[in-house]
Amino acid sequence: MSENKVRIIVDSAADVVESVREKVTMLPMTLRFGDKEYTDGVTINNKEFYSKLIESDELPTTSQIMPLAFEDAYREATEKGEDVVVITISSKLSGTYQSACIAKEEVGGNIYVVDSLSVAIGEGILTEYAVSLMEDGKSAKEIADALTEEREKIRVVALLNTLEYLKKGGRISKTVAFAGAMLSIKPVVNIVDGEVNLLGKARGSKQGNNLLVKEIENAGGVDFDKPLLLGYSGLEDSLLQKYIEDSASLWDGQADKLRVSTIGCIIGTHIGPGAVAVAFFRK
């Protein structure tokens, strides 16, 4: 059993269900539409964000969390005699992990920073796993060690509805995006070792859903004893419901209730609305 109480700190790129959010300290990232700056989850919520994203011609830009924000959170925790476990968005996608480490050097004490090597609902299920370990009375060090070991098993697979936002963000060429729209091509991506990979392009969502199912099988199947989370981007979840229907064989008799989170602003910027994603620990 841990002598000290543990506080879990996570950045707002992690998408978690409400019951998990209540048990962690979430530090917001910032985003800008033109010259207006917003604080994720504070001055803009997901619904407002997707409404703006759909109307806006240019992509918003997102910013990492600065070391000072981590320092303040660490000091608040250590003043209460708490040890700290920090979980961040993949260090290959943002400088937030580095900010968390710089702040740790500054403050000292029992602070453990874990690079999730993931993002969105992938970072979310690692956070949820951390909460369950904390509730089991594990120490901050035990939690950090377990997260570092188990993060390798997390898989995030997503079916994007459009190539438009990857094009706007300069991730793919205009020609590819235009051809994709003409052929209703939907890219399937995964996140492994903290990086986003294009797995294939599906024609239509039915074929895309099959690719998602195949990718889960390729990963070795789902460990249903650990957290599992589905996500969607945009203002409504009809594409996700269709995916759940198309992939029923994966979940039947295994997951009593599939839990769903919206994919937030930070990742929503790059994938656009209408994406469907699943995050799980592989067997």
C-alpha cells in the first residue's frame, strides 16, 4: 500500500469518460482559430469546437502545455503531501512530455512522468488504467512502472471520414485528397509507438469498418480485462453506431457495455469530423 496519496495529472489531449475525468487533474492545452485563442475544455467545449472547425476555412493550431502549468500543478499536489503520476500525449506528437519533465526538474519530489506513446482515447485508456491502480492502493512509482510496461500493448485504430483535414494540415497532397473525395475513400490509420500510420484506404464505410475489424485481429485481439474505449469526432455519432453494428462479432459476450467518448479538439483538428476510433489493450 502507498504511504502517500497519489495524484494523476494528464493533458487534455486524453479523451476519457466522465467518471475517470473526475478522478484526475486535467491540464488544458490551447488552440487558436485565427487570432483568437481558446483553452481546451475551459473556454471552448467539443461541440463548439466542431461547429467552428466545420465552418472555418483554415485549420486551428494547437499548442503544447508549458512547463509552468505543470510546475503549478506539481506544487499544489506536493503541498498536500501527494505523490504525482503524469501521463502525457505521445512525445512524438507534442512537446508536452518535455514540458512535464522540465517542470519535474524544477520542483523535485516524487513525480513520475509517463509518455503515453498514444493520444486521444489511447491516452484515455492508459489514464483509466492508472486510476484503477491508484484505487487499488498502488504507490506512484508502482503505477508509473506498470504504465510504462503496459503502454506498449495499447492500440488505437481509426477510420477517418475525409482526407480534407489531413490535406489542410499539410499531411497529404491536394491531389490525393481530391481523388479520395471523388472515390469516397476513407483512410484507416493506427497509432503504434507514438506515431500515426496510414494502414490503408477503404472505399466507403462498410469496407472501412472491415479494415478496422481486421486491424484489431492483426493486433492479436482485445484484452477485455483492461479498459476499452470507442471514440468519434464531430457533432453526432451515427457513423460510430454503424461501426459497432458492423463489428458486433468482436464485442458480443465480451464487453457488457461499450463506452464511448468524443474525440476532443487537439486531435479533432487533424482528423476532422466523422471519424470513428477504437482504443484497446491487445492480448
